[in-house]
Amino acid sequence: MKALIIEDSRIVCDAIIAVLNNVNARTVSVGTIDGALSEYRGTKYDVVILDMAVDGHRGLEFIDAVTPAQDSTSKSRSRSAGNAPIVVIRHVGEKIPGDCMFLKAEIPFPFTGEELVTAIQNSVNSRQADKIRASLLPPKVKLDSMAELEKKGISPGGAYVFYERKPTGVRRAISTFSNAGHKIYVVTSSRPKVAKERMGLDRGADVFILSGSEYPLGTMVQAVRDFTDANPDTVVAIDDLDAVINRCGLDRTFRALSAILRDRPSESRFTFMTSVNGQLFGLSIKKMLAEMMTVFETEV
């Protein structure tokens, strides 16, 4: 199945893509109405997901543009009938026209991955719907949780460090990414089960364990690279950077962070998150962290 996503919020778009990846859909995303119309008319799609609030609330213009005029010929309307069905994301106060022959389903924002997939199932042909039903494990998170992260400046592809005595903020962010369908790669010195439970991850989440008298940071860096090469949209999380610094020292730790963040390929899309107790470090150390990552001050 090939889906066209018309959405200008990057984080909501990425969450939708993560949901559709679970059903092996190929996706193309566009953030403007003009670009969406060009894609819609020039390429064969199986379904269109349209956010009515896209491009300055111009979603209705897309629907108007693809709806055959009332005075169009029956031949023209018949030819248009083969166009892709449209699933509309409707916001509070928005009205959806009932005369568009391609508009097959609507879902209110915020919505869950399960609601999105159900709407798509009700819109596509029976063969495609059966494939979706057979492969889907829908995320339960409301997609407005991802939108809330975006408002705070957290989006896929970035690198973030949280200053907090207890890593509650970073764990909530990681859990939100996980529930929206992103794979999580946890680097931890704790027992894997404990680390996963702290972040609200399922048992199948991938973990790299730091252990021994000297943590194998070189091996860890290579493991992260291998995983992100195979899973470009993953989230890499070091759940306790304090423990790494205490065991390995600042020099080794910062060289490892640099190898992960500064030396990654330009096309890499993985997200990086970690937390430290900001009260333990001086301004020079904080400056070095800020040069690598976006800093979030919490609880300090």
C-alpha cells in the first residue's frame, strides 16, 4: 500500500509514518496543499491522509480541488472515481464537506494509531484491508502527546540532554516515542528488565548492557552505529549518563558521545536522548554537553 500524508507538523507526520510502517506501507509526506495536489495528480496512491489544519488550515482547498465539479461530465466523474480514497484528520470546529466522492473516513484530532488504521481499513479495498489487519500492532498513544513534545522543542532526528536529579522527563519522552511506533535502543548499566520498565518499554526493546570494571564504550559506539544504520528512525537512549561518567571519566565519555553524535552520517535520522544530574557538573562541562545536544533544564 502506498500512502500520501498531507501534514505540516513534522512530529505528527513522523508518528503517522511510524504507524503505517507497522503495516508495511510506503509513504510520501507533503507539508503544503500545492505540493500535495501535485503529488496526488501525478502519482498513483492507495490512500491519502489529510490534516485539515495543514498549510494554514487549507485542507478544505485540497478537497475542493480534487472534487469533480457538479457540471462535469459523467465520463469525467467516472475517470476520477479511481483516485485514492481520502482519510481526513478533523480538528475541533472544522466542518467536512459531504459531497467529495473520495472522502471515505474522518478521525478527530487527537487520535490513536489504532483509530488511524481503522479509518484506513474502512477506506481501502478489501484486499489491502486484510493485509493491514493481519500485520497491525497499533500504538495506543494519543498523537497529541507527540505534538506536545514538538511544542517543547523535541522532534525526531535531534539530540537532547535533560538536567534532572531523577530522569523522569527523559523517560516520559522516550516512552512517548516508543508508543508512537519508534524503535528504542537503550544503553544501560542496569539490568535490561529494570531499564525497560523504567521507560515503559515492552520486553522486546533492544538493549546494550554496560558492564565490567571498564565499560566497553568503543563496542557500545559501534553497536549504536550498527543499530541506527539498520533502523534510521530509532531513538537511542543512555538511561544513566551519570553512571557512565563516574565509571569511565569525562574524557572517555565525551569521546564516545562525540563518536555517536558528531561523527554520524549526515543522512542519519536517529534521535538521541540522555539525562544527567546537572548539579554535579560545572559550567565548562555543561557547555560541552550543550555543544553536542539541546539542553532541557528540569528539576535542577
